[in-house]
Amino acid sequence: MNIQGKTALVTGASRGIGRAIALELAHQGAGCLILVARNHQRLDEVAAEIAAMGVRAITLPLDLTDIPAVRIAAAQVWQRDGPIHLLVNCAGVAHQSPFLKARLPQVQQEIALNLMGTYTITHLLARRMARRREGRIINVSSLMGKVAAPTMATYSATKFALVGFTHALRGELADYNIQVTALLPSLTETDMAHNLERFRWVIPTSPAAVARVLVASLDKESAEILVGWQSHLAVLCSRIAPGILERIIRATAPKAQALRFSSVGASQI
Ligand SMILES: NC(=O)c1ccc[n+]([C@@H]2O[C@H](COP(=O)([O-])OP(=O)(O)OC[C@H]3O[C@@H](n4cnc5c(N)ncnc54)[C@H](OP(=O)(O)O)[C@@H]3O)[C@@H](O)[C@H]2O)c1
């Protein structure tokens, strides 16, 4: 896809990887950026950075887990600022916890945003793209959508689901000239990563580097975009030597063993 002059809607655009993708799209010549997240002030700041590049930026403050609000906002923004050529589903949340100590509200939040939030806005915009027989959709999954990680069970499950969702949509939406791709970043220096207990030996990358890889890959038709050599190595290893990879992941994962079975309480699953 040639992004020149096109309109892109980026979720999770208030900070982290989504913000970097929005800025990179503007830098590479997008005509209009529609920025989605909950925090008005941060969205305004990103919009101001984009406007300073001479690119139109529209903020759309929205909680993507509020399905009725997403329906209304999607219809209004398409009517007012559409057509939208590119949808980047980047909003996501990660709660790290030993599985046996998992808390139901956090599990539900991960599923509600990473999966149902992505599903809802994609459904609403893809139907409109299909009518025009033109569109590009990027689902930001994770390396944890290919290589599951201890202490990240629900997050991994949602990110694996996004890869499956992407592959299924590719088959269906190709008939409408809509290309769908999963972006699989590895550890990236954002607020999300700062709140996680790190896996040893994993070298973090920057949000700007992830954004550059994505935008440079937009004209390719690949189903998945991996970011960084560690991701390529991990995915290769998962194919040819899954047992070895499993042992490496166990050795490098944060110590969930610190969990005490007796402390699993009524407020937890
Ligand atoms: N950082 C990593 O190491 C890493 C690695 C692989 C994949 N990823 C994926 O990359 C994506 C972006 O992650 P990040 O690291 O940039 O995270 P981040 O810095 O925590 O940013 C998350 C973004 O999602 C938005 N968001 C959160 N809840 C929302 C909701 N209910 N409705 C609408 N927007 C919401 C946040 O904005 P508001 O708070 O303003 O709503 C923010 O813009 C996620 O899908 C994540 O799973 C991250």
C-alpha cells in the first residue's frame, strides 16, 4: 500500500508503539491520521506533533471496550473524515501474573481490549472498506502471539488469537481487496514494558524502530511482520526445535515459582 495522502486510523495512538506508528505514517506522507485512545490530553499532544509536520490529525477519544460507543464513533468518523484506507489495531493491555494467582478483572480486561476491542472496530471498519473494495488492516499482536510465555497466559492467549484472527480475515477479505497483516513486535520500551518483570536475555527495541519496520512493510503482502532478529530466531526455533525453545523460555522467564498456592483467594480465579 502506498500511504501517500491516505487516511489511517491508529488505535493506542496516545503513547508507545501506536504513537510511534502514527508519527511514522505522518512522516512518510499519510494525508490524515485519526488517533484513538482514552486519554484526551495525550491524544492532543500527539495530534499537535503530527500537525506540526503539516499533516491533518484528528483525535477520537474512545474506550475500545465500550462496544456501543465504538459503534457510534466508527460510524461518525467514517462519515465525517472517511474513507479510512488503513486501520492499525495497536491498543492493548498486558497484565503479568502467575496463572494460579490471576485476577479475573485483569483477565477480562485483556480479553475485552486485546480481542473484543480489536474485533469490534475491525468489524465496523472492514464492512465499510469492503463496500469500497479497498483497505489495509494491521493487527498488532506480539512475539508472544507465536511463542507463549509463562506469567503472561491471558496476554499470550489474546495475541495468539489475533494471529488466528488475522489469518482468517486474510482469506475472507482478500476478495474485497482488503489486505490484513499481523505485526509481531518483541519487547519494546514503552509504558507496558516498564510494568513487566523482564525475561532475561531479551534485548528491547524502541517504539520508533517498530514503527519504521511496519511502515516500510506496508507495500508487502506478508501475513506476518516480525520485528528484530531475536523474534526471527525465536519463531524459527519454535518451528524446528520447539523443545529447546521451551527450555530456554523456562530458564529466562521471571520466577512465577515465587507464587504461594495458599494465597489464592476468593477474589482470584
Ligand atoms: N511494549 C512491548 O514490549 C510490546 C511487545 C509486543 C507487542 N506489543 C503490543 O503493542 C501494542 C501497543 O503496546 P505499547 O507497548 O505501546 O503499550 P502502552 O504504551 O501501554 O500503550 C497502550 C495504548 O493502548 C491504549 N489503550 C489502553 N486501553 C485502552 C482502551 N480501553 N481503549 C482505547 N485505547 C486503550 C493506551 O492509551 P490510553 O491509556 O490513553 O487509553 C495506549 O495508547 C499492544 O497491543 C501490545 O500488546 C507491545
